[in-house]
Amino acid sequence: MSNPARQASSPTLARFNRRVLIVTDDANASVAMVEHLRDLSLDVSITAYNGSHLSDLPAQAPSAVLCFLSDYIEHGPAIVSDIRTHYAPRDFPILGRLMRKALGDHPYDSVLYAPVHPVQVAHRVSSLIRLGQMENEIIRRMETLKHSFGQEMEFSEDTLRQPFRVLFIGKADPAYMAVVNALQDKNVDVVAAFTSFSAFDYLHDSTFDAVVMNALNGSEPAMTIADTMRRNPRLFHVPTLLLVDKTTFKDVDLAYSHGIKDLIDADAPPEELSGRILELANECRLHLKLKDEFSNLGGPECSDPETGVLNTRFLTPHLKRVSRDCRARKVPLTILTLKLVPHADTALNPDGLSAAYASSIKLIAGIVRMQDIVARIDADTVIVAFPEEHRSDVARIAARISELIENAAFQIPDDDSGALSMRVETAIVEQGENSGENSAQPIDPNITDQSDTISLVR
């Protein structure tokens, strides 16, 4: 018989920067997870647990650990402790995927109980990694503000303590009452929308931490609502859950392909109903809180007044900090430089050109992740630093940015000569790429123009 642990590793994935370690007492069953994790650009390895000890753990610390346990569920605390000790002081999220609930408290950052779809587990792992990266960058920016600007920032938890708001969409039947009763003791505000029209009104006008849709009588219009939410940047991260009869519901794969985050059995105990809803709601709340913290850090002293992105004064000390941190944690750091080159059939209007530069830079900031560092270093030049991303991944992002900007038309105010277009010159350099993957060679934080970056790339 082939070894599942060996099957999970692939030389072609050796450069992937997000590594997931699956610790399991059922290697054959857990192999089904590997494909779904790889679909999210995650490298995967499997370590077996036989009830007394773990087989060899990978030398390099993972980005996340998935404990896939069937028989030794009560051994979870000991397994987590051994993993934490082995990789100390590195910190990373640990997700439990368990066949049943264990006695006592679980040791995981997040937990999913069977039955659960592999896609759901894979997306939860990816989400935990993303939240961890955001938290790391928040901490680094707070340290830069403290040491370079004398600004003391604290992470306020007031928002996290506020009651959750959950939107229920569907008929006011016993299933609805089951959800309300399960949440009423958890300090949750449940808002009911009994039609799709009222649901869209609520989603447009209010903020929710989760949306539960009644699919007991069919998966439409829930799929349409989920698709619509995914196309809306404000609603993209709000989790959608379906209330179903799991003995008769046949559209499981279809539901997850439409972005549904969980399927809840309408006959589940109240504690399971509330637990599955609130875990996703809490993840959404934390994501939005981190997003708010990013927008509030630094203020005008650290940002470009025209675009709101970071300025050179902040970039220089902060990039040194990020470079040191990534080297210490043996994760990649890649720098992308974007130079905007205007094109117009007539002489350029200075005000119009300035507005086009600003619009392009705002577009760039909107495409990349919140934890990526976007700084304007000249009127026409932006640097984007990507912690924990390799050059190959950044190259794809650069191509997307270039395509969007080069296909845009920027109208010049008070000018009848037509629109202005932009061409984008890009250059990419990865920290230590010419000296081996684990090289301590740092990125030069004083890169200030395209030629400097191009020389480093070559």
C-alpha cells in the first residue's frame, strides 16, 4: 500500500510559502483533504499519530496545523502541546477536525466536528492563516509607530465584545424558532428577513456578522443571495450558512461552490446550532476589526495625503522591521515596484495627470491584501511589500494590477482632448532569492526608484 504521508508531499510545491501540517490518526481518510488544501495554494504534509507519539515532524514550522482525529480525540491537548513545544517560539493557528466532541475544553484555535465538507475545512484553514498574517502585520506596524514615530497604539477589543448580529433569511417556521432559541442565550441579535427582497434591503443598510438561510424547501434563492454577497466587497467576508435536512439535502458540493461556509442540520442540538454560527460570526468580526485597525494606524504623519497609502517616511523604518521579522521566521518577503507611465495624444494636463496617478494608486491599494504594505515613494511610483509571498505569487498579482490599470481610462478634468491611459512598468525582488531559500540576505529598505529594484532583480 502506498504511504499517504509521502503522497501529500510534492517537489513542485517546495516553494509554496503557506505550509499546512495535518496531524492525524487516520491518514487514509485525511488524504482527501490534501487536494482541497492544494487548490488554495497550500503545501501539505501529513504526520501520523498512533495514540502514544507523533511520527517525524517536518523541520520547517507550518503556517497552520490541522488535527484530523477520529479515535484519539481526547489526546488533543497533549498533541497540541507537543506541536507547540517542537516549533517554539513560532506561533501558528491549530484547527481541530474531530469526529465527535471531546470531554472538557478543546485546545484548538478553531474546531469543526463531523460531518463537515473538506472544502469547508480547507477554507477555514486558509482563513486562519490569513487572520494570523494580518495580526502579525498589525503588531509590526504598531512597533514601527512606537519606535520611529513615538505613537503608542493599542488594540481595542470593544468592538469584539459587542453582541453579534445574525440575519436569518427564510420562512418563520420551526427551523427559524430553533435558531432564535439557540442564539437567544448567547447575547445575539437575530434579524429576520422572510423574503429575498427584504433580505437584500437589510444587507444593504445594516452590518451583520453571519447570515443563516433556510434551505429546507430548496437551495434557491439561498445560492443567488450567496453569489450576490460574494460579488460585493463589503459583504464578501460575511459568512453564509444553510439550514438543511442533512438526510435529504443533495446539493452539498454545489453549496460550497457558491461560497456557503457551513451546512447546519435543522435537527442539531441548540448548542451545536449556536456554536457553528457564532464561530464563523466571530471570525468575520475579527477580520473586520483588523481591517478597521489597519485604516486607523499612523494617521497623516505616515500616509500620502492624496491616496491614503503609506509614505516613504513610514516605509523606510517599517520595511527594515518586516525584513528582519521575515528572515527570523524563515518566510519569504517580496517587493514589487510599480511605475506609472502616462500616455495621451495631446499635451498632458498637470492636474489631470495628478488625479490619474492618485486613482491608479488607490486601485493598486484596493487589489492587494490588507497585510501587504503599499507606499507611494514618488508621484508616479509605488512600492508594495508582500510578507510571506514568493516572487512567483507576486508576479501574478503584478500582472493583474497592470492589466486593470492599462485597461482603465482616466478622464482629464476641464479637457476635451479625451482620456488619459497608463502603462505600468514592474520589477520584483524576493529577499535572499539569489542566496538560497533560507538566506538571511535582507531586502534593501532604501530602494527608491525603478532602476534600483531592477538591478536587484537581475
